[in-house]
Amino acid sequence: MKALHRVLMIFAALSLGLLFMFPMWKIYLKAPQYPEGLEMHIWVNKIAGSSEGILQNFNILNHYIGMAPIHADSFAELKFMPYVVIFFMITGVIVALIGKRNLAGAWAGLLMGAGAAGILDFYLWLVKFGTNLSPEAPIKVPGMTYIPPLLGHKTLLNFEALSLPALGSAGIMLAIVFSVLAFYLSYRASKKELVNKPVHTAA
């Protein structure tokens, strides 16, 4: 890998730092009780509201429809995900220093796999909270579930839910783009060098 490719790999690794600076995902909820709307932020290591008391209001609404309260302690993933991100950041820099194209490709592939696993895990969270309802809920609608959307808008009774990636997720996308670009440019450069390599023939 040339210097440019190594720099791209370092950018890829450092881009993941955005996950510690901004939320990964946002869920907006609008209800008659809260016409101004509620905004929940999902970070790499915690769950919080856009302001103090927002998460408590989410849990008040959840109580009425029988959903379990949302607390960061309920999600074991939030305890080890920061270490996964740090692992990718450190190994990304190591790959850049070693300068092996195949390692850059493997790093990018592993990161994409981890991202896909994270999205699947997030969806399973939503299904779990939206379907495991308390039979003693004040509001009970036979056959009704309250699975928030993984991405986009969804109407749940008189609730309007909107789920969107936040700025922290851009760190993952940038890391994938930079690492794939480093791999591709390095591959293209090696092919070009091979084509331009002089052929020595016997006298």
C-alpha cells in the first residue's frame, strides 16, 4: 500500500471516533400527550433522551401500552460495544502501518459484518420490546404489537414513530468507504505496476 492508501486507512479507523461523540440512532415519538414530540438517542454505550426527562416520558408511554421500561442496563451490548469500536480503531491504524492490501480488505469486510450484526441486533431489540407486552397494561388492544420502525415512519395507534440514523452512524459509513477505497486504489495501483513492469527477454 502506498502512502495515500495508508492515510485512507487511518482516516477509516479514526472516523469510528464519531461513535463516541454523537448518537448512533434517533427515535422520534409524537403522541397526543406530547405534541412537541419526544426524541430518544441511542449511543454506542448508553441510551438517553434529547434532554433531561425525555427517557422517563418514553417509559411513561411504554407503561400504558405494556412495554418494558427502557434502561441502558437492560442492554448488555452497550457494555461491550465501546470495546468493539476501540478494537476496530486500533486494528485499523495497525493495518495502515503494516500496509498490506489484503488486511485492509479483511478489516473492511469485518467492519461491514459487525455493522450488519449491529443492525440485526437493534431490530431484535425493537421486536422484543414491541411484542413482549404486559397483560396488565392500562391500554390493551387484542393482537396489537408496538414494534417501532427500524428505519422510517410508522403509526402505532395514536403514536407517530420515526427512526433514523444519527451522526454517529456516519462514522461507520465513512470507515467503510475509506477502507474500501484504500483497498481498491491499492489493488488498482498494483495492477498498473504489473502491466507497466518491463519484461526481460533472454539475449
